[in-house]
Amino acid sequence: MDFLGFAATQCLNALSQASVLFFIACGLTLIFGIMRVINFAHGVIFMLGAYVGYTASAVSGSFLLSLVVAPIVVGIVGMVFERVFLHRLYRRRDPGAYLMVTFGLAVVVSEAIRLIWGTQPLGTGIPDFLRGIVLVLGQPFPLYRLFLIALGISAAVAIWQFLDRTRAGLLIRAVSQNAEMVQALGTDIDLVRTGVFGFGCALAALGGALAAPLVTAFLGMGTTVVIDAFVVVIVGGMGSFLGSIIGSVLIAFVQVVGAYYFQELALAFMYLLMLAVLVVRPGGLLGKEE
Amino acid sequence: MNWKHGFIGAALLCALLPFALPQYMLTIVVEALIFGLLAMSLDLMVGYCRLYSFGHAAAYGLGAYACGMLLKHFALPLPIGILLAVAITVVIAIPIAWICTRSTGVSFAMLTLAFAQLGYAMLYRFKEITGGSDGIDGIPRPPGPFNIAWFESKLGYYYLVLFCLLGSYLLCRAIVRSPFGTVLAAIRENEVKARSLGYNTRRYKLATVVLAYGFGALAGALYAPFAGFASPELFFWLTSGRVLIMVVVGGAGTLVGPILGGGAFLILENELSQLTDSWPLIFGTIFIAFVMFAPQGIWGLITGRFGRSAIAASAARTEEAPDAAA
Amino acid sequence: MNASTAATSRRALLKATVAAGAVIAAPAYLTRATAATPIKIGIPTVITGGYAILGQQTIRTCKLVAKLKNAGKGVLGRPVEFLYQDTQGDPANCVRKCQELVERDDCRIFTGVIVSSEAAAIMPKLEEWNAFFISHGNGDGRLTAELFVPRFFRANTSAPMGARTVALYLRDAPQKTFVAVASDYSWGQSSVKAFEEQTKKIDKQLVDKIFTPVANKDYSTYITKVLQSKAEGCYIALQGDEARAFYSQAAQYGLAERVQFFTEIVAQSDIKVLGKDALGLIGSSRYPFTYDIPRNKEFVAAFTEEYKNQIPDWTDGEIYQALTILFAAIEKADSTEPMKIIAAMEDLDVTSVKGPVLMRKCDHQGENQGFVVKVAQNAKYGEPIPEIVKIYPREVTTPDCRSSSYST
């Protein structure tokens, strides 16, 4: 295998991993912006996305449609949860409360998934038009992963434009910087919070639906992914959207390099990077220290 | 009711508990006490410094692995093994605490998480020593000092754990009520002000983190010989998350609350899973309900019934909290 | 009451026993059980959590066995009763649940444990509990070697046995060079170690060993590595989530067209999900339901009758075999006392759904035949199934005594 081809495929491998990571981490970081605490249930939400996506694709027969249905359904679940529970907790400003309520949610949802879909793992096959193999400098590379990369990049651009250019995006950025101030200025920040929570969940669900053809949908599929996403968010900077993009790419590359050259240390690599970043910049690469 | 009466009453009650319970319950009760101790140690950070550690599994795991290896390879007497394990953890905790206390809020949480996960990864890296995914099995539970066959029996071990828990509680209580604790309270309420009064706040926080690791290691060191093994799960982030939940559900900043929280969490999980396969549904719902209806945790519920003032004080504290995690 | 504790601190225990425990702990096996008392078998398995699929399979076959046995004469004329407990795959929970089964339910017979580290955690405790444990799925070679305890038996094919079977098959395979991909936990390491030893003996070359982190999700880098090694064959010791992730991603890279896969374990629950991505896979199977002997056909018929549209997986076959052996030993011992069952089980030769099995005395490993299967489409079933391509006799598949290696 010549080096160029090898290097190119490894880069693409890393970018495709970064795409999936980005969907989870971006939701996590946006939610952090409004809650100021880690959403314990994010991994379970990711798993729910994969299962809903499976059903949607099995019923409709269209994988692409399932990529639309899963985020919508899970986003609604997220918004309902936010309205009924989280909504009443903001006033308390107690990080413990968020932690516990999202822990409860995680436990309940994963059991609900077991009851609804059973323990048998489920496979969402990829549609035929995404099944092929592309030769990149003579090396085989799956079309599906190129699709993931393309989707990841377009989502990143779209969200960035949305946050940067629209009024809603401006509001979200404002709320995550200073909620009281925005409220004092007469804006209904409740609506913003509900929307952002639902949106964050929807992104995670999309990640889950996209990851299902790579790993199949199974119970516990979110447990390790979510910790990777935590690391991405921390490295990139809590609450920073751009940080979540940079973090995803960085972590994905570290994982690929670690897995290839430092097999024995692959697990430790990511955490070493995170420690290094936090020691140098306690707020993460693009975050500000709070 | 004076706290001393309360303490003596609770101690007596615990001492008599094994005789009121069916034999088989003793295992879970011992583990409940161990988790109570672990949760209480985390409360030193969470409740008294508002340092939300997301990596307390490191303290627990270090204590358990150190104690397990010492007992297995060097055939030490149990109390010595346990104390040495605590000492080792404290030594390791110092640089960890030094790095972690550079940050506050979420950064602090994530640094502690990183160290715990790094420990988890190291277990797999050095599998010749740590046993990798198997962990350490066949950890002996040597008899007590002077060869009194105490700790070998479950009842004897129950008293050992109870003794450690009550002793640790008294120690922690003394610490948080000492001048040192007063400074902690000042830091918790307003760190900038405390610093401007001339306190080196970081040194105080560092000491608290190391203390918390020490007591957490004690819990781990008690667990390993009781279960007879130590496994990588002890280090995993889910363990850290669970301990944090135990502190919150018990009532942070009260020491007693987290002990109750830890015990209740474990016993509830164990007993619910006897009732139905879908026990997580009930388990999760209980936690959600607790957040919604009992914001002060278990201890808040109890003191709320018996003494209004305590809950008011504790409520006032939460109200004042500036963006705590941030 | 556990033996060692009672001896060392009788007084303390006596109090406790009088206070509460006596009623629960004393009965059944001290006084001779009456005909109607059920035989209790503890199943500390995974009901919720990542390994729930294996636990669910274990439980469904236990339920089927209980139904069949209790509709007939039972065992020793007594009904069998399974006590299911959820360990979530965590050794700490597993030890606690077993302890409760012993002390609360006076249950002294265990099987159905899923994870090898759970098995390793409870094995040293068996003596204290006066209990007996027969494995139906724990693969780690060390359980009947370094970690051997007299109260533990393994009815199932272990990881070294699976690796050995694949290696025996490779002796006649055209491929010369191999790369191994395994999960970095005890089962995977044990499997690759055995495979490496075997390849040397048959004059094949293992060019690279890749250990992937536990619960790894993305295998793209490892797939590139396999492609780069230019090996002709790939030996895979991955299970469950990891196996499914690897095969589906490998299919996307077209890896199977370039390299022949050989796996230590073929699971129906995985190939069902993988569908056509699994076709052509060759591997050893702990239990292929297509095995054509009367004993197995009977089981498969009863199974499909009870669970419509479902195919018994290896876990189903292995737990059925473990229970068959257990009941045979109980009948032979004419007792449910652990030590008597152990005596009866040593060198017990039984024909089960997997053919003849000998529970050899020296290390309590069951000598199982080795099945090599190829995953293929079959008109009778909606999902791909394993077709048997070769069966190796039990004498050659079982390792040396108290060891994971083979001297021949």
C-alpha cells in the first residue's frame, strides 16, 4: 500500500469518525450553553435516535426518510422533557438537580427502549445507492463514509450560518452568555431553552441514526460514545460551537493515530490530550474560563 | 435533639441492625455502608467546596486496587493493608489535586474525569500487574489483629466497616467545623472575597480534594477484601456518575445525607431488581421525582420534618449559589 | 450457612442466625428434601445492560427446560425451579446476587453467568458458599487452568477450544498468512494466544495481532491495517456489539472480497442483524443449531414450537447442554448436595445437543466436539444460517489438562 493512499484513507477514516462525533458533541455543547451542566442522558438520546431511525426506515423503506424522522421524533421527546422537568429547575441554579434529573431520564429511556424494541440488536442496512466502494488513490473507501463526511460538513456549515446569521441564532448565543440579561431585555428565554434542548437532542438522534449502519442498534450503544463526546466538548471548549467542530476532528485524528501507531495506549491517548488542553487552557481550546 | 444524642442513637441502631435483619441482607448492608462512606467523601468536595468531581471513581478504584494487591501479594494484616492503600492513594492524589484545583466548575469536573478515565485505560495498559479486564481476583480477607477471627466473618466485617464509617464521619464533621472548614465555607460562598481576605484558597481546595480522595480510597480499600476482587468497572465513569448522584439525592453539604443517599441508592437498586425485570423504570422515576419534589435530598426530607431551621439554612445556601457549575 | 464462617466465629453467627436467619437458611438440603421440594438453580445473568441479549437467550432456554422437565417427571422426581437475577454484567453485582441466592434462597447450584470476569469473581467464593457452578458460556481459558477451583465445571467450548478448531481447519486451507483482530479483554487475548500457538504448529504465519479496546465502535483504522498487512486470512475474536460493528464496517470496505474471515465464534443474533454482510464467514461455532443428530433435532423442534420464528443461538444450545449435564449428574448422584454432584459429574459422559461430551476429571473442562461452520443463505429460513463444514472429535479440540495450550 503506497503511503499517499494510506494517508488519504486514514484521514478520511478520521473525518468520518469526526462526523458522527460532531453530531453528538454539538448537541451537548449547545445544551451546556443553556443548562451549564452536562446532560447525563445524551448517550441514551443518541441510542434512542438509532432505534427510532431503525423503525422509521423499516416502516417507510427509506433510509433517508429515517434521517429526518428520527431527529424530529427524538427532538420532540427532548422538548417535552425540557418543558415538564428541566423547565422547573432553572430557578434553582443547582447543577446537582440537572444531573439527577437527566440521570433519571437516562435510566428510564434505556429501559423503555429494551421494552419497546427488545434485546435483539437491530440492523439498519444502508440503501444500495450508498453501498459502493470508491477508490481513493487506489485504496478502497466506503461511499457511506463519504456520505457521512459530506453530511457532517454541511450540517456544520448550516448550523454555523444559523447561529451567526439568524435572529434565533443570535438569541441562542445571547442566552448561553447571559440568560438574565436577555430575559431582562424582554425576550421569552423559556422558548429558546426548550428549542435548544430539543435541537440538541435531535442532533444526537441524527448521529445515532447515522451510526446505526456502522455499529447496528443495540442496548448500551451510547455508553462509550457519550464519553468521547464529553471529551470533544471539553477539548473544544464548553458551549463553543466552533470548538465542537475542532474538537471532533482533533479527537477523531487522535483516535486514528492512537489506534494505528500506539495500540496499547489507544484508550489513554484521548484523555492525555484532554488533560494537556485543560492544563494549558482550562476553558478548552475555544472556550473561555468561567 | 442534640447532635451527639442523634449520633449515638444512630450508631447504636446500626450496631444492632444485623440482629434485626435476615442474614442474607447483611451483604447488601455492608456494601451500602461502603457506598455511604464513598458518597460522604465526595460530599467534602461537592458540598463544602462546590467542586463537582466527575471522577471520584479514581479514589474508589485506587483504594480497592492498592488494597487488593497489598493483601494478595504481601499477605499483610487487613488494617495495615487498608491504611497503606489509603496512604498510597493520598500520595497519588496530591499531584492530581494540584492540577485539578487550577480550575473550577466544569473544567474541574472534567479534569477529575480525565484522571479517572486515564486510570481506567492504564488498567488495560498494564495488564500484567492489574489483570486487565479481569481485574484482581482472589483477594484474601485475613483475620483480624492478634489472629482474632473477626474480619473473616461477615458480621465482624460489618462492624469494621461501621467503625470506619462512623470514625470517618466524626473526622469529617470535625474538619468542616474547624477553622479550616470555616474558610472552606467562605470559599464556597464567595471565593473572590475569601482570596481578598488573604486566604490562599487554592491550598484549601487542594487539601479538601486530597482528603476526599483519602476517604474515598478507604471505601475502596474496604470493598476489595469484602468482595474478594477488584475490577475495572470500579474506575469507569459510570461509577463516578453514580456516586455524584448519591451525594445529590442524599443532600449535598450535610455529610449525613450522602451516607444515606449512598445506602439508599444501592439498596433500592438491588431490591427493585428482585421485584421486576423492568426495575430501571421505577428506579429512574424515583430520581426524577426526588429532584422535582424533594430538592434538599433525603436528609432535607428528614430534617424538614424534625427541624425547620436546618432546611431553611440549607435552602438559603442553594439560593445564593452563583452559577455553581460554571 | 457457609462452612468456613460457621467454624471461625460461631458465637457471632449463632446470634444472627437465631435472630433472623434460621428460618431461611436451615431447611432443604440439611434435612433430606421431600419429593415436592423443587431443585433450585440460580441464574445470575444479564437482564438489563449491554449483554442483555445473551442473558435473554439464557433465560428463554431455561424457561423452556423448566416447562419440559416439570411437565414430565422432573429431576429425581422433583420439579426444577430457576431463580433469575440481574447482574447487569458487573462482577460486583454478580457476587452480591449469588451471595443472596445462597443465603436467602438456599440455592447452591449456579449456571447462566454471562461475562468471564463475573465467573472469575464468584469462583473463589464457591467454597465458602458450599455451592457449585457450571459454566455455559464463559470462554476465558484460565477458568479451567490458572483459576481452577474444584467446585467449578465448564460444560461449554472455551476460547482456546474455538481457536484450536479454527486452526485445525486452517491446516488444509489455502491461505498462508493471517492477521488476528481481537478484543482487548481476557477472552480475546486468550483466543489469540491459542490461535498463535496453533498457527506455528501448522506452518502458517501470523503477521500481525490487533487488539482493539473494549467496546470499540469504529474499526476503520483496524480495517485499513488488515488491508495493509496483505494477509490472506483474518482471524477474528470479537463478540456481540464489537463483532457486528466490525463485520458491517468491513463489508463497507469490501474487506471480505480481499481477505477470508475466520472467526472464533459465530452467533446467530449477530448474523441475523448483519444479513448478507455475514455471508461467507467461516468460523468455529460453539453450538450450530443445524447439527443433525436426533437429540438436537428434538431440542430445535421444542424450541421453535415454544418460540415461533426464532432460531436457537449458541447460548441456547450451550445452556441446554449445561443443564443436560447438570441433571444427569444430579440423577447419578441421587442428591442435590454440591459435593455429591461434583463427584458424580467428574468423568461423566453425556450425549447432548452438541453430541458426546465428557466432563473430564482433571480440570473439569467439558470435552466438546469442534464445529466449523460457514454462514450461508438457506431457503428455509429468513436469515442466513451456519452450515456445518467440518466436525473435529472432542479429543483433539480440548487443551491439555489445566492449561490453555495443546501439546500435540
